[in-house]
Amino acid sequence: MIDVKTAPYAALLLRVCTGALFMTHGLTKLFVFTPAGTMGFFESLGLPGWLGLATMHFEIVGGAALILGVATRLVALVAVPVLLGAAITAHWSNGFGFSNAGGGWEYPVMWAAVMAALALLGDGALAFWPLKRS
């Protein structure tokens, strides 16, 4: 049974927390690793460099959308394959534990599950632009 009085605040908490983390990752790619460095890292994984820029853009814009509650379900749903892609391409070979050198796959897979849960929960409280329910 779900508590309909507190569930919207649970979704809000997940939205703001994960949105802030996404923005932090994206801004780190932009200002610390730089777009060229991010592209180079993606290319070192055998991926096209533009995918690094697209990921950086999604993390920044998608993170802001989550914080504000803009199309939460859609943003969270798009985040699932992004996170699973990170788990497979960048972290799988490092083993399970994220404390392993290079970071294992447990952390991005956990965040993919959190994003799937948020997509199922919906916008929650204080959403700026919730999607209509069918």
C-alpha cells in the first residue's frame, strides 16, 4: 500500500537529489574534463565522441528538469538507458563494486533502478511542468 499523502514528497526528494547529482556530473564533464576531454574519454571506450557531448548535455539539462519537475517521467525514463549504457561501457569491466579502481557497475545500475522508480512514481510535489496522466 502506498501512502498517498507522503508519496508526492518522496518523488520530490528523489527528483531533487538525482537532478542535483546529474547536474554535478554534467558540469564536471563541462568544466573539469572539458568537452574535448569528455569526447576523448567516450572515444577511448569505442563510442563516438559526440555521444559524450550528448550525455553531458542530458545530464545538465535533464538534471535541471528533474529538480524543477519538468516532464519528470520522460526525463527519468530517458535516463535509464543512459545509466545502463554507462554501466556497460564504462564500468562493467571494473567489476561490481563502485569502490573498485575505475568504479564498478553497481552505482550506475542502482541509479538506473532509481530513475525507473521515479518514472513510475511521477512528478511528485511542487512540479513546475508535470506531464498529463492518461
